[in-house]
Amino acid sequence: MEVVVRVEDVSFQYANENIYALQNISFQVYKGEWVTIVGHNGSGKSTLAKLLIGLLPSTSGTIHVCGIPLNEETVWDVRKRLGIVFQNPDNQFVGTTVQDDVAFGLENQGIQKDEMSKRINEALKKVKMEDFIHHEPHRLSGGQKQRVAIASAIALQPNVIILDEATSMLDPSGKKEVLHVMESLRREHHMTVISITHDLNEVAKADRVLVMNKGRIVLEGTPAHIFSYGSKLEQMGLDLPFSLQLSQQLKQKHIPLTMDHLNMEGLVSELWTLYSAMSNTVTK
Amino acid sequence: MMNSMIIGKYVPGDSLIHRLDPRTKLIMMFIYVFIVFLANNGWTYGLLTCFTCALFVLSRIPITFMLKGLKPILWVIVFTFLLHVLLTKEGHVVFQWFGIEVYDKGIQQGAFISLRFLLLIVVTTLLTLTTTPIEVTDGMESLLSPLKKWNIPVHELALMMSISLRFIPTLMEETEKIMKAQMARGVDFSSGPLSERMKAMTALLVPLFISAFKRAEELAVAMEVRGYRGGNYRTKWRELTWKRADTVFMLLLTLLAIALCLLRS
């Protein structure tokens, strides 16, 4: 499979600090994959995002994006291949209206007007914001602003989209909107996604999960594999999804559940099958 | 409430005046401000008034919006009128009242000066009522672009202006939020002596500034990762197009200026 992002043995130390914010980080992201990097505040995950887009230079180690080594000369080239959505919906909205904001990145790349208008419409359609093309940012909700930010990123046709805590400032419905849009992008357009979050609820959607703690990658695997560590994750300051917590506590009460439940639907369906089976035996 | 104060000035519409190129409107306003001073008799003032009224009618702005815009300066107009009436001592005495003599020239002069004032305000208000701030910015950028030759950062200034416009509602919202938060903590912004109120303002301004700087930094990062490297190779999404209507309006204004020169005494 094609490697899109390759991080090799990267370490990073902030000036004036003697501990390393990142230590010997190595991982690869393949084309079409959804990788979630999860970690508690201060685990180094945001520093990693800054390194990936070349806002900070790594102290040692190398980063390749689509085969291009990231350094001072190639930083603009690399950024063309990455789209990033940040945490604060307001502070990344550059334009005065939705269309201006999507156009901003295109203008920077010197794209001609016809092509621009085509790409703006396409991108807004993909995030289902085409009805808001003339809206000013203060008339949009947080979730809508983040969807525009996603549109602004995909209009530039990047190879990878990085979500840097993109849902952490949103209300539950905004979160749902944004994740829904990302899922459809990935399903229909095979987008490669690196999602950085502290919310384990978002982890269930990933193909692969990297857990960071104190500047290192401590666990790596599928969501189910990661969640099997249960209490170890909690020790690292991460909150397990509610469905998983509930199913674990039910098991402690000797309710014969068979699986670890990463989402509500699975837990609910096992509970009701169990319940109807139990009531059947009682009536018999 | 605060939003409507600044942003709400623009009245959306699709009239002839709305659709004019912002450059045309800016140039016309600039020239108008000068030619208003050519008028010095009944004919010329009449012509100017007709022209201005025609512009206003073409803009299809409800008269209430215009009146709202005029309200704050109404007393200035009245004041100039009275000043001229009372201080001009030329021509015949029209009437006397408690030893104050009012001359006919005074009334005429007062009427002309306040009319000139009124016309200037109407035309400038018309510009802000029919043009969005961002169009004004684009127009300015385009008109000032020759200055780039002398290393004046026209593009950067225009971008700064459009970003400030975009952040006005955001910062207004934030101001309101901080005010409420501080009021909940017992800060009193609205009563007490002036010095006390000024002191209370620090509780508002310090957090507001801190957050504005933080926003600026994050915005700069967001712009950079979307490939912003200054104005050199950029294309523009909002292109200004000079249409026939623009040429027609410029010609009309030139005719007006010529007519004023011929008719003035």
C-alpha cells in the first residue's frame, strides 16, 4: 500500500525546556486510511500536528509527506499536500463569507477564477454547506464553521486531512455533524485522515489508533485492540466511551455480556437479546 | 444589538446603484465632494439637489434608512443655518425680533450652506447603504494599486481591513460575553463616578486584548497552512468588473460638473 505520511524517529524539544515533548516517534499512514492519534493534554499530540505541517522543526528524525522530505525548502510544497482543520472554529475563518473563506486558499495558490468557482461549489457540496455560500461566519453555528473549514481544506485537494482537535469546542450535535461529514468524505472520496483527539468516543471510527502518553507512542492497533486495555487507558487520563464503561460495569455485576462494546447500538442489542432470553427461561 | 450598529448600515438590494462597481461609487463620491462647492446660486443648487435625489431614488433605499442616517447630524445642519442667519449682515432686513436683525442674504446663505452639508451627507450615506464594507475594501485596493510601485503594501492593507471587518462581530460577541461574566462577578460598568467606570473597563479590556492576540496568532497559523505567502502570486476571487452602467454614471457626473461650471454666478 502507498505510504502517504512517514514519520521516522522524530523527537522534539521546546526551547527552554529540558524534557522532550516528543520522543522517538515513528509511524506511517497509508493511503485511504483513517488514523486517530489519541492522548491526554500534554501528551505531545498537538506538538506532533505542528511538526507535520512544518510549523515547528523537529529536533531530530525525518518526516516524509508523499515522498517529499519535510524541511525548510519544501515546507510550502508539503503544505499543499496537507489540509488541516484546527480546534477553534472562529480563528480559522479568514473570509468575510463562506465562499470567500473557501476561496482564500485557492487564491493563495494562484488558481484561476473559473476553476476556483468550480472547486468552491464542489467542496461546499461535499460538506453539505452549499446553501450557505453567502453567509457571514457570525450567522453560522460552530459545527457549520468547522464544516466550512473542512471544505476550505478539501478545495485545495490535499492528499491528507489532519483534524487537530477539530470537534473539541463543539456541542454534541456539532460534533456529530462534523464526524458525519468526515465519514462520508472518507467513504465516498477515499480521503486519508489523521485525526488528533483526546476523546476516545471518536476513536471507534478509526482504522488504526495510536495512543500517546508523555511524548511517546505507547499503544498502537485497531480500536477494539486499544479498548481492551481498559483501565490502562484510564490511568493515562483518557475517558473510555460510555458504552464501554457501562458494559464493563455490568460484567462486574455478573451480567453475562460477551463483548467489549465500542458503541451504544451493539450494547443495546446484546442487552435486549439477553433480556428476552432470560425472560423466556423464567416463563418456562 | 451592537452588531447592527456597524454591520447593519448596508441595506441589501439589487438596484442600479447597488450593482455599480465600488470603484465607480468611490470615485463619484470623491468628485462629488469637490463639485458641491461649485454651486453658489439657486440654479446650481437646484441641479445638485435633483441629481442627488435621482441617485437616491435609483438606489431604492427606503427613506427611513436615510433619515436614520441623517438624524445624528441634523442639529449640526440646524446650527449652521442659524449661525448664518444671525451673523450675516448683508441685503435687506427681513424682520426684527428683540433687537436681532435678520437679513435676506443671511437666510439665503444659511439655506445654501446647510443644503450643501445635507447633500454631502446624503451622498456619503448612500455609498455606505448600497456598498458592503468588503466591496469598499476591494474598490480601494484596486484604486490604490498603482501605489505598489512605491512599495506601499496595498494588498496587505486591504487584507488587514477585510480581516478586521470579518472579526468585528466576533469581537463584539466576545465583549458582550466578557461583560456578562464580569458583571456576574460584581463589576459595575454602568453606574458610579467616571473614574470608577474607567477602572471597571480594565476588567473588560484586559481579557478582550488577551483573547484578541490569541485569535490573531491562531489565524496567522491557519492562513499560513493554507498557503498564504503575501500578495505576489495570488489570484482574486472577487474580481471587479467595469460595466457600461459605470461608464454612463461617470459621464453623467462629468456633465453635472460642466453644467455647474456654466451655471454658477
